[in-house]
Amino acid sequence: MLLHIPQVLAQAEVAEIRQALDTQGWVDGLRSTGPQAANVKRNLQLDTSSPVFAPLSQRIAQALQRHPLFVSAVLPATMLPPMFNRYEGGGHYGNHIDNTIQTDRFTGQKVRTDVSTTVFLNDPDEYEGGELIAEDSFGTHEIKLDAGDAIVYPSTSLHRVEPVTRGVRVASFLWTQSLVRDAWRRSMLFELDMTILKLRNQFGDTAEVVALTGHYHKLLQQWAET
Ligand SMILES: O=C(O)CCC(=O)C(=O)O
Ligand SMILES: [Fe+2]
């Protein structure tokens, strides 16, 4: 399941983050990449030792963890620190699959990457190209969202970023280990949760809504790994 999560960041927050990012510490994205992806990757990334990295990264992580749609769809267990990338002058990232096991560079913890996220930090009219193209079981999807919006997709999906031929595309990207490793189970839990929410809004906490909520938690109890 690919899910568009609107307004993770308000416009004012995007502007502040962009301003902090515009000035500091971009390095070649190849530094943090394995040999296969390195063949197809041409972009810049914010150096994780830059003084602006930690506060900006924490801001993105907190905004996502506060967003009810992100929490319901991703069921986060452990999140790797959000990173920042920048594509311009034909910069792109060809087809690849993200590494399944990644090490948190600050804690040394090994994290299984179940869900990939991109938070867009430019509006679509600020640049040409730069679409995130991701495949899932239903086909190929082209994603280019408003600044402050995010897309989440299974980390097992083949994906790429098209060349940016005008302007600059800046984004934050990150990986999360989910409580529920299986993408199909996560998507079923998400649909059930959203339906229960609508029923609660329509009918209140009727006995049936409480029973369905119990069913949701029983499934989570069966499927969650902590
Ligand atoms: O820039 C993006 O939207 C995705 C970046 C990406 O796929 C990666 O860094 O692995
Ligand atoms: Fe990727």
C-alpha cells in the first residue's frame, strides 16, 4: 500500500526547515550507499554530522509520530533518523530497493526497514521532474506531492526518483521498522482502523463499534512483534 499523508508539516514549518537546510553541509549521496544503488544514484544528502542535522531530523520524526494516519498505517516500532536529500541539475536516483537492515548511525541499533517515507519539502511547481516512481502489487505509481506532505510505501518496493531538470527538489526520507512486518497485514489493519473511525464518528461507541475495536486489537495482538 502506498499512502499519501497530507500536511505532516505546516507551510511555516516547511519554510523554516528549508531555510536551515539551504545554507548547510550537503555532501555526495554516494557516501551512504551500497555498491548496487551507487551505480544509479546522483544526488546530495545533508551530512549527518552537520549541526543542523539532529534538530531538523528530530522535527520530522516528531511530526510523523504525531500524525494519526502515519501511526495507523505504519505502526512504527523503531524509526531511523530522518535524512535529507537534494536533487538538481539532472540529479536522480535510478531503480533500486532500499537495504532491508540498516544501522542507526547514532545508536548502533540494527533496524529492519519495513516502510519507506519521503516528506516533500518543495511544492511541485518549484521543479521539473523529480517524481518518485514506486511499484506495488497494483502497478506503478508516480508521486509528486505538496511541500509538507508525505508518501509511505513498503521498503520492498522497487522505486526511483526521476531526473530534476529545472529547480531543486529537497526532501526528507526515512525508514521505519513496523510492529507488523507484513505489508498486507499492515494494510488490512489500516483499513479496519479507518472504518472503525468512520463508524465511531457516525454512530458513537455502540456495542458493535466496541466489538470491532476489540477485533482490531486481537489482530494486532496476533501480528505485532515488539
Ligand atoms: O528522494 C526520495 O523520494 C527517495 C530517496 C530514496 O529512494 C532513497 O534514498 O533510498
Ligand atoms: Fe530508496
